[in-house]
Amino acid sequence: MFSRFIKDEGGATAIEYGLIAALISVVMVSVLVTLGPEIKATFQDVQTGLESRNAAEE
């Protein structure tokens, strides 16, 4: 029974998947923190352009 427990690698696979998911999460958060202000500025520019276009059409 003990030798089967030692040879079982199912838990190791689950831990590896968990580590991969954690790494992906860290990368996503760091990219969003880095690019967040630029993305926000782009959306604000689009919103301003749409508002000015709608005001010109009225």
C-alpha cells in the first residue's frame, strides 16, 4: 500500500496545473497593471470622439 502511494503521481499533476494557473494569473495582472492607464486613455479618447460626433449631428 505504501509503495503504491509513493508511485502515485496524480497529486503532483494537480499541483503542476495549479502552479501554471497561478503563473498565468500573475502575468495577466502585471500586464493589466502596466497597460491599464493606456487602455483607459484609449477608451476615453473613443468616448470623447463619439460624444463630439453625436453633438455635431444634433
